[in-house]
Amino acid sequence: MLSLGRVSVDVVERGAGAPLVLLHGIEGPEADAALIDLLAAEARVIAPAHPGFGASPLPDWIDHVDDLVYLYLDLFAALKLKDILLVGSGLGGWIAAEIAVRTTERLARLVLIGAVGIKPGGRETRDIPDIYALPPEQVARLMYHDPTRAPDVAKLPDEAAERVARHRESAALYLWEPYMHNPKLPRRLHRIDIPTLFLRGASDGIVSHAYAQAYCAAIPGARLETVPDAGHFPELEQPRAVASRIMAFAGATV
């Protein structure tokens, strides 16, 4: 546990070398376990659990992505990190993009994996499916290349089911209003002045190819790559392919 002012954050740190900060998505930090193992062979991986996820408590005054942005800027300062390879998936990708539009002083490169956070379509366009209104089976098909990888809460042990429920409750807190985006973010993405890679699972039913293209078009020089046989969580379904692309982008190999 790392104390950052009035907030305690559960942080996994593995490996040695250049710092790589990994911000997880709505499935929680456990979904990144295999990816962390692979990345830690090449880098110093620092993987915090957002408040409300993992063992990180959720103070009642933290309720917005903006709060997480400043929390992680404080984490970078507390650990005296510089030249960071910042990697974020889904919700974590949104947080990473928001960090980078504020400052890239401590960052070297940025990797967004199926990041949400923008709304490229008009007012009546559903850019991202409403995962809170659809049946669980349909959400699983949208999120996973292999829907059997989705957790079945009814079949989980009590402790695991409680953890999934806590993660979903916390995700809803950060994602709900406005739904999965910051209306101001698209007009700020041009401020990202570091090399940026956007990875998207080929079967991702949450972040479409057009959505990912719109994200990249707003970030100078950003490039888009597709991960085969993966949905919205390529780091979970194809961790080796994701790790290889991240480290190739960083100039190393896995």
C-alpha cells in the first residue's frame, strides 16, 4: 500500500529497468496478471489499483476520472518517476490520455489499449454500447473474443463474486455520467506530444475500429494496431501479443 496524501493505493511493483506504469480497466488489476509477468521481464512495472478496485479503499470524495488523474500524477512524483512508458486499458486508457493532455513532463511514450473517453459521434449516436442496459450474455459477447472468459458471478466463490461486484460498482461510478467520455477531451488530445500507440482487439465490440481511428486522429502521430483473437481486453485474452507490441514500441523485445 502506498500512501498518497489522504489516499492509500494498492500498488504492484515488479521487475527492473525503465519505468512502465500500467493502469487497469474495469475487470480490475487481476486481469493484468499475465501481462505484468511478461512486461516485468523487460521493465520496472508499477501497477496501481484504482480506488475501489483491488485492495485500494474508495474515499467518499473520489468519484470521477479527474480524481484518478491527479492521484496518479501524485504517484509519479512520490516515486520520482521520469521517462515513463504509460500504458492504460479501457478505463485505464482514458485515465492515461487525461494524464497526458495535462502534462507529458514525466512521460516518454503512451500506449492506449481499447481506451474509452471520447464521443466522436453526434448527440443521438451511440458510440459505445450501454453495458449497464444490456443482458450479461450480450455484454460478454461484446467484450470478449471468447465469451466463456467472462466471469459468471453466479458460479464464483463468495469472495471472488464480491470482488467482481465491487469492481463493477466502482467502474460505474467512474464511467456513468457522462457515459464513458469527457466532452472536453477530444479538444485537448492535440496536447499529447509523445509517441502514442493505440491497441485494439479485433473482436472488440465496445471500442469500434472507427472509434479507435477517431482517437488516433486527434493525437498527433498516433498509430493504431489491431490484436487478433482478442476483444475489449486483449491484455487478458492475448497477453503475450500485447506485451510484444508494447515492448517493441518501447524499443525492446519480449
